[in-house]
Amino acid sequence: MTGIHPSISEDTRGQLILIGGIILAFLLIVLVLILNGVLYTENIATREQPQAIDRTVDAGAVVEGTTGDLIQMELDEKYEDEGVAAENVERDVTSMGELLDERSFEAHGEVIDISAENMQNAWVISQPEDSDFRAAENTFGFEDVFGWDLVTADGIRDANMTVTSARTIDTEEENQASDVFRMDITGDGGDGDTWSVWIYDDPSQSGIALATETDSDGNPIAECTSSGTPAEIDWVEMTVDGDACDIEFAEGVGDGPYEIRYQNGDEIEGTYQFVVGKGPGTEIGTEAVSGDRHVADTMEGDDPDEEDPRAYDGVYSATVTFEVEGETVTAETLSYVAPREPEATTSSEKP
């Protein structure tokens, strides 16, 4: 009798092959997961310290950036009592430290201390109404004080102007630089080197021009020009209407205090703002005979007219200490924060 051998159908064979493939794939996945787990554990173990350091650096950047934002926010409040802005920034810096400790570092076991070690008060000097750049009226009734000291300050930052009109020069004439508006910044409290910039209407360019040099005929040499009026001048970024200008603000004036002086203020119209630091040897410019302030100081009770330049309370800079202590990292950093401060006019408070 011929033996009968059971046979496997083609369908059953296909199912077995499929099941075998699935099992093999599963085993490979398990193997890969085990290997990856080992590598991951080893990687974390060797990178634990750098990650902690990275977190500290990130938090330090947050502290510095946020402190700068807090300082800038106070500029718009126009406080008429000295020290109010500094108190608010110091309080907010402390609150920021508490929030960072709770939200960002609780899981890592670090202990954070954030404190404002030093706050430098500021005058926020501005002429908010479109007018010529004259000094505030003095007791003699002279409204047209066109050559005058704005301030002597320990640092200049966040400086800008909007020029709506300026004297048009006649390129056929000589010594035009003596007739147009000029801003001088002098180091060493007014006894050092001086940087000057002329601002005028350039008929050849159909815009407001800036110049820091004059030619042999005594006429300013335009270095950058606006596309029209008004001209928006950012002295920190050194731009005119958002376009880069090849001029360095207050170049070469040396150390402070820095004196800002206007010449021919009746030959220009617009608005401006400077945030300037208080400290030894600083003062708002005064009229030589009467002793009256050229800028109305609201913190001293001055009541400016609508078109007068005036000064409010502000914060120039803050020095913030940031400390982190934990199992994986210990760090202490000191950050000097003075938003929009040009390199040429830094405060003596800068470490």
C-alpha cells in the first residue's frame, strides 16, 4: 500500500512564512530597543553636567533680556518722582527670580537667587512735541536759546530723533556748516574730545542729511541722507529711516561724563529722546547768567510748556546677580544691563 503523507497547502505555507517574518521582525525591534536604551543611558550619564550648564546659560540670558525689557517699560511712565522707576524694576527682578525658580528649575533641584545689586537712575530727556530744538524759557524771558547744553551725563543710551525740517544749505556759498544745526558730544564732562554731527536739508538729495566732516569751503559733507521728511534717526543702531548710516555715534570722545550740546537749535524742527545716566559730575544744562535749567526737570518741580524739552525719572542700567546651586552645577554670574547703549558712551557703572 502506498503511504499517504499529509501535505501543507500553499495558503498554510504562506501564513507560516508571514508569522515567522513577524516574529523575526519583533525580535530585531527588541534588540534595537535594548541597544538604544544602553546607548541612551550612557549618553545621559556623560552629558548630565553640560546639560545643567546649558540650562543655566539659557536662564541667565532670560534674566538679562527680561531685565532689559523691564527697564525699557519704565521709560513710558514719565515718573516725576526720582527713584520710582528703580524701585519698580528692582521689585520686578525679584519677582522674575521667584517665577524662574518655581517653573524652570524645581525639577532639577537647583536653588536660584536673582537680585539687582545696583540700579543707576536716569534722566529720560525728551522733546515730545514737534518744535525747534530750543532750550526751555528762562527767568529773563528769553525763549530763543539756540546754543545750549542739553545735559552732562554718565552714559548715553536709547537716543533717537525725528527731524521734520531743517535749514537748506546753499552749495554755492561757503561756511554753510556754521549756519545749520549741529549736535556736539564731548567727553570728560565737557573738557575732552568732541564729536560733532551736522543735520540739514540737502537740496541735491531731497532729504535730511547727516555729516560729521566739512570740506575746505566750510560746508558739511553728507554721509547719509533720508528719503524725505520726516527723517527717523536712530543714534544707537545708526540708521536713517531704517537704512544703515556709515557714522559711528560719539566716535572718539573718550570716557565720560558726556556733555550733549545743541548749536543753532532754531535751524531744525522735530522731536528727540535721550536716556542719560545720573552720577558724579552730571547735571542738566543751565543758563549761564540766571542758572535756570535748559531742560525742565519734572523731578525738581519744573512745569514744562508744551514745546519745552523735559526730563522724567528712569533707570539707566541695572547690575543683576544670578546664582544657581545644585547637584550638577554651581554658577554665579553678574550681568550689566543697559538696553541700547552705544559702545562709545557707556556708563562708569559698567563693570
